[in-house]
Amino acid sequence: MCTRGCARYRSRTNPKEFRDNHFGARVPLADHSGDHRGELTAGGPGENTGDGAVWSLRGASAGPTTAGALSFGPSATGVS
């Protein structure tokens, strides 16, 4: 994923990189861990050459936080 500020984005050598991964196609806020705090999960079905990826921000008392954030794609779950 290339976001504003990365070298590819600034140079425009691959301007479709960010748009085509569909980051944020689905962004549910739910208590997945059972701690009564909402975790924010963002999907990117076009990431990893179309295989997809998921990012999860843990819930904290003030809202989702990047501390302890997770990201994974199919290979991390044993899918090839």
C-alpha cells in the first residue's frame, strides 16, 4: 500500500497503487476481543496483487489505537 507521503506517491511512478487496493472497502467497528472496547478493522481486497489484506486497530478507552495494531493477508492465515 502506498499512501500520501511515500516515495511512489510523491513521484507518481505508480499512481494506481493506492487507489487499486481498495483500502477501507469495509471498515467495521466491533468488540472482537470481548473487552467492551471497539476494534476498528479495515479491509483492502485489492492489496497484495488482489489477494487482499486486513488491518486491525485495537480498542482503547479513548477509541481505536495503533498500539498493537495487526495486519495480515492470506499467507498469514495459511492460505496460498
